[in-house]
Amino acid sequence: MLNVRKYCLGPVQTNCYIISNKNKDCLIFDPGEEATRIIKEIRVNGLKPLAIFLTHTHFDHIGAVDEVRAAFGLPLYVHEKEISWLRDPMKNGSVKYAELLNYIVGEPEDSHIIRKEQQFDLSGFKFKAVFTPGHSPGSISFIFEEDGFAIVGDTLFEGSVGRTDLLEGSMKVLLKSIHEKLLTLPEDTIIYPGHGEYTTPAAEMETNPFLNGF
């Protein structure tokens, strides 16, 4: 049984998830801000981080990457289409905010670039990376099928969907991703989004106004 810890971080309250197992190994998803807090939580709980995974590279999802990675010597996994976004404030959106101007993150080694949809098995964590573009071109959802949940970034929210007015966003592409990759999951799958509370495919098919009439 996996333990899912959620931390709302930074000025726009981005959800960072730390997933741990019974051995206290853990994976970190979207450390968007407040690196000191993330590092403290990991150490206080006696966790052993294995890697950082990014659902996408907008500034509010990458803000603590470098500090957390350096603290534990972690590999970083990111979609190949957004590698350049890590170091480009225009692409990751930080240029729009004075306090984040010219925000950049160091690039990972080539071996940690996600180039295709794939299955991961890291120290007993079994999950797959599926591509769910629309909010951004390299958006990834991480599906933990055996454990009944998914980390979806800013693709799908409780009662809403990710914004598509940012660089290379597309509502048509986003809705296609949601319907083909997320709503096809078992209806009781827990959907953990990049902001706000969790939801399920069943709840969104029933009540989400953005999905009606697709």
C-alpha cells in the first residue's frame, strides 16, 4: 500500500506529491516551490527519495527542483518536448512574474528524458507515464494502476480542466487527452491534480461542464 502525501506550495498553491512505500522509499512529483519545506518533510518522515518526476515544466511545478535534487542527489524525469522549458523563462512562464524573472532549472542527463510512453518499476513502485498534452506540449500523467490513482498535473481538475491559453496549449488536444487517457481509467481511480482537491473519472464524467458534449 502506497502512502500519498500532498503539499500545496508556493504563490499559486501547486500540489507536490510525495509517494512512499512500506520501506520508506519515495518518489517526488512536481516540487514546485518551498524546497526547504519539502526537504524537511522527507527527513522528518525518514523517507528515502529515489527520483523527481515532472508532469510538466511550468514555473509553479519546477521551482524547488534544483534544491531538492541537490539535497538528495536525485535524477529528474521530464518529457523531451519540455527540456528547453526548464531553462527558458519565456517558455516556463516565470518571465511574467517579477519575483520569478529568469527562473531556470538545470537540465537532466539524457537518460532521464521521457521520450515515449513507458512503464516504470523503481524499487517496487510500478506505474506508467502516459502523454496528456493540451495544457502544455509535454504534459505527462503518471498512472499507478495497481494502487488505483494517477498524478495528472494540470490536465484535469475537480470540475474543470487545465488552461490552454499558454504557450502551445490547445483545448482540442487537452480534451482528447482527457477522454482517451484519463476517463478510460477505472471510474473510481483517484485523480490527483496539480491544484485543488482530488477527484475521480466517474465524478468528472458526471459533473464537469468542460467535458459535456465532447
